[in-house]
Amino acid sequence: MPELPEVETIRRQMERDVVGKKIKTVDVSGTRSVRRQPKKQFISRLEGTKLTGVRRKGKFIMVTLDSGDLLLVHLRMSGQLLRTANKDEVAKHTHVTITFTQHGQLRYVDPRTFGELFVTNPDTIDEDAPDVVSLGIDPVEEPMSWTNFGRMLMAHKMKLKAFLTDQTILAGIGNIYSDEILFAAGLRYDRTTDSLSTMEIRRLYRAVVETLHDAIKFSGSTLADDQYVDLFGKPGEYQEHHQVYGRDKLACRRCRSVITKAKFAQRSTYFCPDCQM
DNA sequence: CGATCTACCTGATGGC
DNA sequence: TGCCATCAGGTAGATC
């Protein structure tokens, strides 16, 4: 489900709403959402700690705790973090409930159970979470020059969509935003990284940054199944601004050609055959 | 090394 | 209605 803009929306809300709160109790039900460490350890390392900050790298949310530990959350396809009152009805597929000493709870809900939570520490994260350590550059948190971006492109010979969605190169871009970025850049998903002119490199870098910032401004994208909602259960609005994603057989908003749907790496890919070359 | 595919899950949707 | 196939924001791991 969520990509960088959706995760960033939740991060910003958590920064305002849960930082400073102290965890009273943690409840874990089911076996899949906390799977990287024993449930008991997960719970004991959280209970009694205070949340001191919320950061993000790619699609990971990292909550800093006053114990020095880090609570890591990855929502994968269908995870939601929801701020609730203690007495609010418990939604189906609620797998983790964090109750604060005051002012309610933070709940983790995830129908498909692909997402996960775990507690780690800066000293042990190399062993605990190699997937976090190996993340590439977060294009929103770590801005770079377009020349540096060009060097990254040249260092990997692959198709543009594979480049954009490889979390060890750029962290945070998934299936929706790679398609939207490539439309904004006027480039096809199957162009190779080493085929771009200087102008195209600049266009692509600009599209990465602008598309992600735009999507954050509109609180991310909620698709027809309503799976993505923010910390307070509210859907995003960026789907109304999609130029290509989910718009196959519709007219391109720019040139009126028909948007095409293709398969790339077993995923749907949408593009305008006339605006993207 | 890269690319390609499969598996992990539940639920919504569409065709027959 | 029901049944079955297909698809969905992601990524790790096996295989070639």
C-alpha cells in the first residue's frame, strides 16, 4: 500500500501526536506482525518507555525511544497505524495495540499481515535489520544535486522503473509513484538508465522530487479499496492528481492519447505512449 | 552479479 | 446468488 508520501504523512502526524507519550502496555495478537524477535522481548522493550521522535527512511517509520531503542514499522501492502481512544471499537485485523499512560492508543491493523513491527537499537541494527541498513538515499530527506543523481543512474544499468523502485538505490518509491514520476519526466518505464541525455537526467531528477513533494502535500494516495488511511483514518487526496496510475483506457490529461497498461516485473505499469519516450 | 518467479495473506471485483 | 479467477500500495528468497 503505502509508499514514501503515505508513510511521510503518517510520520508527520505521529511527530505531532504521539511524541512525548509514555507507553503503559503493549498487546500483540497473532504471530505474523511481530516476527523478527520474540513477542515478549518486543513488548518488554516498549513498555515503560517514552516516545522521543519519529523519523522515516524510505517506507520505514522509525520511532526513537528514551531507552535508546528504536521501534521500526513497515506497513508493506495493507498495514495501517491508527490513533484511537482506549474504548474505540477494535477493528478486524488489529494485531498490535500500544496503550499510552494517557490519551489513548496507537494500533497496528493489517489484513494481509505482510507488514511488521520490531524493536532494535543503533548498536545492533546491522544484524537486526540489514534491510534498513541497506536502504539507499531517501529523495525527500536527503536531497542531492542532479549531477549526483546522474552518477547514480550511470552506476546501474537497468530499466528506469527498476531503478526508481530499487530500495537499495532510492528508498521510498513504489509502483504508483514510479509511474507518476516517469510520466512527469516524459520517459518510458523501459528506457535504460544509461540511455538518458543530460536533459533527461535533469528532468527525471526534478520529477522524482516534485512528484513526491506534491503527493505529500495532498497526504498521499488512497485507491478504490480504501486501504491507505492516515493516522486518524482519513484517506489521502493525491489519487485525484494521478496522471497515469490506474488510468488505463482513459485519455491522457496532457495529450488526450489513451493511457496504456503494461506488465513490468509482474506489476502493472501505466504510461502515456505519446508523452513518454 | 542481474533477472525472473514465487510466496507470504485477505479481500474486492468481475465474468460466467 | 454463487463460484472461480484475477488483482492489489511490497519485498525476501530461491532459482536460473
